Amino acid sequence: MQWRRLDADYELARSRILLGRALQLLGDDAGALLNFRSARAAFDTHGAVIDTADAADRAGEATLPGGLTAREVEVLRLVAAGETKAQIADELTLSVKTVARHLSNSFTKLDVGSHHV
């Protein structure tokens, strides 16, 4: 897509919503879902809360508080239960670095510091 070459991620995400809608009308639900999820991730990156919620709704996914992803909520629940990053990584089959990234993203979205984790 031309939007990608122009570094226009938001516009690319809007295009993916339109493409997803067209694919739905053609009966390609799997293709539509991929486009809606891709759009949701891009909108989330840009902090476009309303567009993120719209894309999530179109994908049939719940919109979580603070724009958190399901994985971020899962990691936060395990931290709240007292597990370490290493324990969480082992339990979720992730690297410790990925767990740390999920926590960092969550703290940014929730506007809280990470000095206690």
C-alpha cells in the first residue's frame, strides 16, 4: 500500500478498516479479522482511543481499560499476584524481555511509574 511508503500509519490503519469491511461483505471473515486486528494495533500505537475501540469492536474483541491488550492485562494480573518477571515469562512461555516490554507498555498506557516492579 502507498500509505506504508509515505510513513502514514494512521491512514494505513483507516484503509485496513475499509478493506476489512469490504472483505466481510465478500464473505472473507478471516481476511476481515486480520485487517481489523492490524488496524487496532496501529491505532493503539498512535493513541487513537476511539478508533482502537472501533477496530476492536469490528474484530469482535473486548476493549480493555486504558487501551491495554489482553496480554498486558494477563501480565499485570500475574504481577499483582506477586509473581516475578521470570516466573511470568516461564508461565506464559515468553522471554523475560517480552514480559518487561508488556509491563512498560502497560505502565505507559496507565500513566504509572515502574519503579516498584
